[in-house]
Amino acid sequence: MNPFAKIPATIITGFLGAGKTTLIRHVLQNAKGRRLALVINEFGDVGIDGEILKSCGAPACGADEIIELANGCICCTVADDFLPAIEKLLALDPRPDHIVIETSGLALPKPLVKAFDWPQIRARLTVDGVIAVVDGAAVAAGRFAEDPERLQLQRGADPSIAHENPLEEVYEDQLLCADLVLLNKADLVSVEAQRAIAEEIAARVPRAVKIVPTREGEIDVEILLGLDARAEDDLASRPSHHDAETDHDHDDFATFVVEIGAIEAQGPFLKGLAEIAARHDVLRIKGFLEVRAKPMRLLVQGVGTRFQGQFDQAWRADVPRRGRLVIIGEKGLDIAAIGTEIARLAAPVDA
């Protein structure tokens, strides 16, 4: 790389559980000789995603090239957190060929793109592209595909939806800023549903954006990197619901951590978690668990009532063997009840 050339950066955005971390693991494992650096923005105070990526074992990106920002939404803390992280990565020798930035599921991408127009960044970095990862199954179920006109009619008739849906706002802002949309989990929806989702997304976005169906985030890295969008020079074509605002908050969301002991078996526990998520309308559950008599830790990923678990790596001797789950949902979650139900689910049968 020309030492005076700008380093390209790819911003990966998408709603909770859409598959951003899986996508980045795929990029790391198929980097094709690129030196990559990562900025991971975890919502809440536990860096589950950062741990997942650091354990992937890919040679493209070592621990020193991964910076985790766990102090809140990256688009709200650009000056305090993002700029120092970028300065640290730019000081690496050799410097990275490409920087990948995974935003929190709640982040608005446009404020982050605007940061690349700051003089101290603009001279050295450019936004190669903004990638929006969409949960195809969730959209097919109608969770983020409401018709704006129909929603307006519902507001007039039902006081319970008299306010703007914050989840849909975040989802739409991510699409509006995207250079490429990945319709992930395409294997869970029909071809007809994929076409309908693509048409719905195209109707929301006022410019031509390619929509690519993916499964488990698998896509040729040559498609993902090297878009040369220079998004910081193209802000006008990326509208946002928050263009007239100087900041925003995430008071509509709640996140907390539940620590539990070893569980007896994977299957019944994940089924129980799905039932708890359904009862309490939980958006996302993720974390690590200890399964009795198993030498490896169980990585848990849950979106709505869809859960999967896989043993990702052996427990390290210097790390306490304990279960830790991050629970994310809309404000008003019954934290005490959810914690009690998860603890009861994990308790030994003879307890």
C-alpha cells in the first residue's frame, strides 16, 4: 500500500442479531492477504462480540488490531471513543490495509460517516462503503417492514402507537446510509419472500443500492471490500430521520447481564431461553455458557425466539468457568423476572 494513500474503512451496520459478527468472522477468515483492523462497538457493558472475534483464530487480524468500544453507541461517542480508537490503529506498524467497523445494532450510521469528514480523519481515511446487514427472516415476519402510510393510519386509531417506532427508525436509517445491503439468513425465507423484501427495501431507499442474499454472512470478500464509495463525500444522498438533530438517545432500549452457573444440557436450556424471550418480548440474548462435563464453552446467539448454540473454544485455565448472558430489549423489560426465570432454568434438576 502507498504509505500516503488513504486507508479504506468499511462500516458494517444492522439491527440486533442480523449477523454482523458472523459476517466479520467470515471476512477475517477469507482476508486474502489483507492486514485488517477492527473497531467493535458493543451495546451494553459486556464485550461478547469482541470475545467472539478474538477467538476466531484468523491470521488477518491479531488481538492488537481489535479495539472494542463498550461505552455506549458509537454514533453518540465519536469524539470521546471513536477518534482515539482510530488514532491507535493508524499508529500500528505496519499500518492496516483496511479497517472494519462493526456498529452496535442501535447505532445510526450517518453520524459515524460524518466523522470521516473531520480534518484529522479525512486526510488519512475514507469510507470505502457502508454495509447494512438485514435479518431476512425477521423482515419476512413483518417486524421491520411496516408500510409507512398504513402505520400513519394506525397511529390515528390506536393511541398505543401514537409515537414513532424507534426500532423501525433505526432500521430505516441503516438502509438509507447503505452502499450494499446483505439480506442475511436468506435460507430461512422463500425466494418469493426475498424478492418482496428487496422490493420493500428499494422503495425505502431513494438511490440504487444492491441487495445481495446471504447465508451465515458468507459472501466473497472482493464484493464486500473495495466499493470505493467515499461515503463522506456523499452525505447528501444518505438521508436520516435525525438529520435535524444534533444528538439522539437510546432510552427506548434496556440491556442487562445475567450470570449463571453450569447448565446440564444445551437443548433444553436453549428451548427454555426461547420461551422466556417470547414471554417477555426480548429482542436479543447472547453470551457464553458452561455445560457440565464439557471442556469447551457454549456460545449462545438468540434473536427473538430463534436460538442457536455452538462450542467455540476450550475454557482457558486463567478464565473463570461461568455463564454470562446479555439480554437486550425495549425499555420496560421485567429484569428481575427474566433473571429469576433464567436462574431457575439453569438450576440442577435435583436442586
